[in-house]
Amino acid sequence: MEKISHYRSITELHQKSGFAPPNHPLVSMMTCKELMTYSVGEDRFTGDFYMIALKKIMDGYMLYGKTKYDNDNGSMVFVKPRQIIEVSNVKFAEKGFVLFFHEDYLSGHHLHELIKKYGYFEYEINEALHLSPQEETIIWDLYDKTRAEYENKPDELSREIILSHIDSILKYSDRFYKRQFINRSTNISGTTLKKFQDTLEKYFETSQHISNGLPTVNYLAEKLNISPRYLSDVLKQETGKTALDHIHIYLIKEAKNLLLSSDSNVAQIAYELGFETPSYFTRLFKKVVGHTPVQYKQQQGAQA
């Protein structure tokens, strides 16, 4: 079985990696100038902390989830607690940084809840944030401010100041990701929507819904080789609707056709579409359409 280490503290991660102890037990900040060859922990690992990194790799690799990142353009990646990651023999081509902060560092701060809303912590390495030179300048300015406070003698305001800078890094990253979606919409979003719809239709055309039930966002994302959260965010940016919304739209469209073109009852149609129970089908139909399947069929029949 593949070895996966788990680090409860950043100090333990530093010890296993051969780094000097961090200035703060819950925060670690290092630039690539300080690291000739960078390997973190032992083998693949998880930790009770977040990671934000800005880098351009010259040699070695970084693995997050199932995706390997190596010899690529400069970009930012975001890792949340207990995500599997591996960083092995990485040499950086240009200046970069790695920032760790423990989830306990956020306790009692508004970031504790806010950080969960940033979907890019669910993205894979191949969905990294690619910065423009101007954007990179903004991120480095925020990093330098955070680093200055990190290396200062701590006082009662240190944590609040550090977290305010991290908060700004996250907010700007959110803005930059939205810019990336828009700038790449023709090549990525539009293509993703078409591939998504084609994959969804094929799922039903090959009767996989009969044996496997309703298609899931995870299944469709895996077929498209992107993470579920990235898939939903791309579709949301392009169409205003998430991946799950699009699945529901497809199901309701097919349900309407069956209701009006066959003599099947609601239960038969529900099972024919892959729903586990007719009640779930009815609830979803009413949520999307505003009427139950029976009411919809009666209404359309009266208008015919």
C-alpha cells in the first residue's frame, strides 16, 4: 500500500523536511531563494493546514490529488487541509514562495468560514491560477507585507495583520481566477460546456443510468479530466448555472418529453431516467418546473 504521512503540525512538517523551525507554530513562510531543492515531508502526505504556493518549476514535480505538475509556467496553487500532496526534488526556475497556515490559526476569525467559499482550494494542479505580470506584482506585495509581519516580534495585533494580508491574497486570487475564466472562455469554457453536454447525453444514450443510476458531477468531471469544483465554476462563469444545475436541466427536459409522449406513469418515468425513487424525481421536478409531474402533464394536456 502506498505510504501517506499525515502531519498535525507545521513544525512536524519542517522537521521531516529538514527545514529550520517556523517562526510561528501555526504559520510557515519560505521563498524559493531560501530553498535550493525543495522536498516536503516524506512521500505523499496530508496535513491539518492550508498551503498557498507561487512558483515556476525547473525540475522535479509536485503532485496534488491524481495530477502531476512539472516544468510548467509560473502559477499559484491552493491546497486545503487533508488533501493528498507530494512535492519531490523541486528546483525553481524563478522566484516563488510557499505559505503554510494551520487551520487552527483561523479559529475565531471570519476567515474560518470565508475560506470554505473559495472553490479554488478544490481545484487540481492542472487548474492552477496563471498570473499576469501585474497580478504577480500584487501577490508579491501582499506576500512581502505578510512576511514582514511574520518576521516581526509578535504582539497582540500580529495575528490579525497576518490574516488580513492572507485574506487579501485570497480575495485577489478569486478575482484573478474569474479573469482567467473570462479570458479563456472561448478555448476552455465553451469547449467544456460542449464536452460536458456530449458526455451527459452519451451517458443516457448508452443506458448507463439504468445500471449506475443518475450521473454525478464527479463522474462527468472525471470523464473531462478536470476537478468537479473547477467544472462547476467554469460552467457557472459561462452559463450562470453549475454542473449539477445542468444535469437537472437535462433530466427535466427528458422527463417532460416522456410525460407528454408516453403513457408511462410517474414512477415508471422516474425509474426509466435512473432515479432511485419516484418521490425524489417528483421533488426535483417540482423544484425546477414549479409543478409536480402530474400537474405538468394535466396542464399541458389542457392547453393542447
